[in-house]
Amino acid sequence: MTWERPQVQVLARAPEKHSRDRGSLIISMKILAIETSCDETAISLIKAEGETKQPKFKILGNALLSQIDLHKPYGGVFPSLAKREHAKNLIPVLIEALNQAGDLVTGDKQKHPDPDLKAELEQIFSHEPVLFDL
């Protein structure tokens, strides 16, 4: 099996952090990757830097939680149980990945997001209150 470099699409540009060099855009971004299979929840935080044609990738944090032991008594994945466990596990797995990356900010060091962004996030998460019922 051969590995192919993934395509990078620049969705937002910050002029103070990006420049053009020899016709290629220079990027510096963090990517939050969330994956859920039938019985696993995984989150990675990846840093991409360099020219868009050949960026360099570094895994900053990576966390995985498997439900395999939970489903063993059923002889396979039980869908409604898997769905509930994904919702329950998503935030703890995110916290672990951010902690590994050194990007988890708590207590007195907590960052205060832009009020518009905070309102938008609260609206998005209002549809999934169980995510905050830890």
C-alpha cells in the first residue's frame, strides 16, 4: 500500500502569518481531525506548515477510545449503545488530544473567545446538550 500526500486546501488566510514565496502560498495552520467508526472515537490535532504544494505535517496530539469491551457481550456492535457512547466520549477524547498537544487551557490561563464566536459555538452545541453532561 502506498501513501499519498493529502491535498491541502487553504480555507482562511491571515495576512500577518501567510506570505507568497516564489508563487506558492506559505501556510501555518492547525487541523482538528475527528473520526468515529462503529465502535471507536478518535481525535487528532495536526500542524501543517510550509508551502501548499509540499506542506510538512506534525501530529501534536492523538487520542483514541475504543468501545470493543462494551460490545463484546452482544457479539458485535449494538448501534444505539455505540451512538450514546460516541456522544459521551467525544469531549473527554477531545480534552485528551488537546492536553497532549499542550493546547488545553484551563483555570486562570483560560482564553476568552471573541463574543460572536462564543455565541455561534453556544448555538451549535445547544443541539447536543448531552456533550456537556459529563
